Amino acid sequence: MAVDLNINGKRQSVDVDPSTPLLWVLRDNLGMTGTKYGCGIAQCGACTVHIDGVATRSCQVPAQAAANKQITTIEGLSKDNNHPLQKVWIEGNVAQCGYCQSGMLMAAAALLKKNPNPTDADIDAQVSNICRCGTYPRVRAAIHKAAKMAKA
């Protein structure tokens, strides 16, 4: 069955079982491998994308539930890594192994869109992605720096 998706501003029709998790449609059917598989139970956040602007764990969203909604993946955050968060992530050497970082960036982008001046507590509450390397202090610092850049 065809499911119509709007991914990064591009409408696409994908022939999949409508109950297939959006994560697998992105990765397996569309070759968009920036969104990562981590746990499959919406706990780790590696699969975070935006659906209608809300940070969402794509491993638990059936493709049909995302039909005709605005989906943004890490590939759609910017065309050339010039999003303020991507810039500060690189400048601050935030990533260690990097596996969780696309999900972290997507969660952070949704946070800054809602709250342009987050506290550490706001960041901890909204960017609840798991980083096995423990880069949380660098993640917080980068989000604060990106928030300051946006104000300037």
C-alpha cells in the first residue's frame, strides 16, 4: 500500500505496509540513513525526527501516522551543515562516537524552536536522548551557544 509522506519539503509516495515504523521507511525504503536505530522502544532518541515541528522518536511512529505531515530529518535540518546547532556541534567537538548525535541535534533544534533561551533543566528535560559516551556537558554548552547565536 502506498503511504504519502512529506519529508524535508519533498512529497514522496512509498509502497510499504502502513504499520511499518517511520524509521525503517526512512532508512530502508528511502536510503536516508542519518536517522539512526538505537533501541526500537523510543527510549534512546537516536531515531528522533520532527513531525509537524515536534521532536518524535520515529521508531514508534507507523508510517501511516506520519502521512501528509511535515517530516524533517537530520538531512533536512540544513543543506550544508550551516544550522547554528550543527556549527556549534562541530566547533565544540560535541560528538565523541557520534552515533546519537543526529537524534540529539533534532531534539535540540525542536527545543530551541519552542524555547529560545533554555536553562540546563529545560535542556535536560527536552533533550532526553541517551549518549553512551556521556557528552551531555558538551551538548548543553552547544545548545546554550546556539541560543546566544540566534539572539545576535
